[in-house]
Amino acid sequence: MQVDETPEQYGEFLAERRAEILDRIREACRRAGRDEGEVCLLAVSKTVGPEEVALAWEAGYRAFGENRPQELKRKVEAAKARPEMAHARFDMIGNLQTNKINMVLGNAELVHSVSSAHLAQAISKRAEAKGVRVRYLVETNVSGEESKSGFSPDEVRREVGSLLELPNMELLGLMTMAPANDPDEARRSFSGLRELRDELAAETGRALPVLSCGMSDDFQIAIEEGSTIVRLGRTVFSPDYQLR
Ligand SMILES: *Cc1c(COP(=O)(O)O)cnc(C)c1O
């Protein structure tokens, strides 16, 4: 919310923007011959507070993404204090250190950002001790950019067998971050992610149905290339962001 904005005004912005985003999602699905029900819209709430999340809930959003364990826990607790938000979904989408795993267990519906076999093993151990199951995605560095974390495609090919055997862990698919400001490169990353998933699914006999890719600048391309979860931050929450 801007300093001079009332919650009502911001709520109106959120609802109008959401309708525009849903239009774009529908159009991208139509271009790709996909059913729009296949695409989950995750509102990335990392730059806003619990009050804005509650307004986004009122505007119709049901699933939220956070990139810090502490903040995820805080947002989940704030949502639980509101009876109408009892079924709000929160996903963990950011870098996770092993000493923060406990904040995420039981709070995140899906962990998108399992970026190494070591981290997957550590989560599995904590999940076993706590008696919970963890649904997760393997974060894959498809573009090969050095600045990006995650498994390389070859590492995923090598590790997927042992990942599937980890106790209390349910591998649902893959996640990637595309290079910024380059639509062609972004498209190549998304299609590469889908092709890698198809290859792993054929090899392991698991469907691995979830592809988490596409952010504010490139979600329409991601949907054309098969994304099932788009992670949108600025375009959902920032009136200054120009939706194209
Ligand atoms: C911040 C963030 C997003 C959302 O990015 P926008 O460009 O604001 O839509 C998506 N995924 C991850 C992992 C993020 O950290």
C-alpha cells in the first residue's frame, strides 16, 4: 500500500489487477491449447505485510509464496488468526538453509526451492523426526547462469533416483528461474524445464506434474511452455508495475 492509499483503494487495485492477470493467463492457455484450470497463480507476498496479504485474500487470491522461512512462518501465523483465511496456502519459494528447515515444515504446502541433494536429505531427516510429509520441487538451473542456484540438469538426472527414495518426501516436479530481460532466453529455459521433466518422468515412471516457472515479466511465455505454477510478485502487489 502507498502511504496516501486507504485499504479500500488498495483492495480495489488488487481486485482489478487480478482480473487483468487472469485474462492474460486465460489468453496464454488458449494460445497453447491448455485448460486454464491447469495453472495455479501464486501471489508472491515477500514485499508486503500480513495486512496486504489479507486484502489480497479478499480480492480472490488463495495461494501465496514467500522466499524467507521466518517471513513465511509470520505470514502463516497471521493468516491463521483470521478465520476466513483458514485455507490460505503458503509455499516456500526462496533459498532455504538447513538451520531454517523447521520453520518451513508444517507451514509450507509446497517447497519450490530444493536446490541440492544435501538440502533434500536434511529436509527428509527433519520431516521424519517430526512425522510430516514434505511436497517439493527440485530447483533446476536450466539456463546455466552462474548466479543462479539449483541443480544442473545433469545433476537432476543423476540424483532423481535417490531423491525419489528419501523418506517423508514427495517430489512433485521442477522449478526454475529464467534469465531476466530476455524473452527468448526465458522461453528456452521454460521449454528446457518441460523437456527435462518429460525425460525424468519417462525414466522414473513418476508423472512429476508440477512445473513452477514464470514471474511478472515472463509468465505468459511460461504458460505457453507448460508452466503449472506462475509466481507473481510485482504485478500482483505493485500499482507501479506495468502489466503487459
Ligand atoms: C520475488 C520472486 C518471484 C516474483 O517475482 P516478480 O518478478 O516480482 O513477479 C518469483 N519467484 C521467486 C523465487 C522470487 O524470489
